[in-house]
Amino acid sequence: MKLHISPCPNDTFTFHAMIHGLVDTEGLTFDPVFDDIDALNGAAVRRPEDEEVVKISYAALPQAAGAFRLLDSGSALGHGNGPLLVCKHKIYPDELSDALIGIPGEMTTANRLLSIVYPEARRKKTCLFSEIAPAVADGELDAGVLIHEGRFTYASLGLRLIADLGQEWETLTGLPIPLGGILLNRKYPAETAEQVSRIIRRSIEYARRHPEASAGYVKAHAQELEPEVRQKHISYFVNDYSLSLGEEGRRAVERLTGLAEAEWR
């Protein structure tokens, strides 16, 4: 199966063992294809026939659910790990309507949370996620929404926090932040979705028991070179929700997407 994922540490950590046959894959093989989350969202929505297993932002699920099943494992949800809205020069929230804001994609959860928290912030520019913080630092953007490694390193570029969008979501809903999930094309039956979920769960459990096994693979694909940043990224985004959404995780997905669980199964 083609496995379309991002090169970010949480994905390479999660899928390393199953890609390399270090766990029981029940006769399946997985060929990784790496891309930026905005491109992954676009491919799932616009070219679903080309995708088998694909990582997407939860904000894109309403547009993708007709062609894909959401898997129970492999997701990135959590508490205190949401997108951050940052600037270089002080911007007050009531000034955001005039600010040019970099976002990592229109269908990303980051953009969805920005729209929920600051609906007046409509001047947006889509950028590669890793280019947003440097563009804010250089004055090309007034503000930016940071995801992945960028949320851990922005202060080193002289940037300051306007708002923690994930914390705003948690305060509003009392639910974990549903960032990204793993989909399986509906050309496969529900039994295959359960099978792939089991394999992903085994892969995560192996990675947790043997973190040294994936360290080189994670480093080779990461945007951030500092090992402590990569480790912080993994610890924030690979957690018990990654093993299984659980009831709380499913409620968070329902709240963000407006979909009933039956629509993504």
C-alpha cells in the first residue's frame, strides 16, 4: 500500500516500524510517500483515486470522508499541542483584520482554528509550513500560524505569541485538539481499516519501546535538526490518542468537523 504521510517527526516515528517490517504487518507492505500537509489534504480531496493510506488535517475530513474511512489509530490529537499564532511586532487581537497572516493551507486544522477564534482574520496567505516563521521574522508576513516543529522554535527568531489557538479550542470545547488523522480509501472494506489500524498501533508501540530504532529515520526527514526539538515534537503529538481515538477523541473530531461518526467509518 502507498502510505502518504508528512516528513514530520511524529509521522516518521509512528510509521517507521511498519514501513521497515519490524512489526507484524499481517501480509501488507507499506511504501511511504512524503509530502507537506497542505499537499496531502489536496490530494485526498481532489485525487482520492490515487491515495490508499493518507494523512490529512481533520479540517479536511468533511471533504474527504466520502472516499475514505478514518482509522482509529495514527491520529494527532492532544492537549496543549495546538497551532500558535505569532508575530514579530506587537499585534493586538483587534488588529488582526488588517494583518496579512501566513497559514499552512486552507484545509488545515490550523486555519480552521484561526477562523473559529478570530473570524475577522481574513487576509491569509498559504505558505509551506516551514517557511511561515522565517517570513514573519523577515517582515513578509504580519503574523503566522505555526504547526509542527515551528511551534517549538519561533522564539529563537525573535517572534512573540499572539494566541495559542489550541488552548482557545480547549477552553471553548473542553475537548482535545483534533489535528490530523489517517485515512484508508473506501475501495478497501471495513475489515482492512481495522487491520491497518492494528498495524499502526503495533508500530507505535514498537517505536515507544525502541526509540533508538527510528532515530536516524526521524532525523533524516525532519525540518528541525536539534534532537531535543524532534523529541519534544514526538512527545507532544504521539500519545494515547494516537493508539486509539477513544470516545473523547471521537467527540473532538465530531465537534470540529460537524460529521457524525457513521459518516467517517
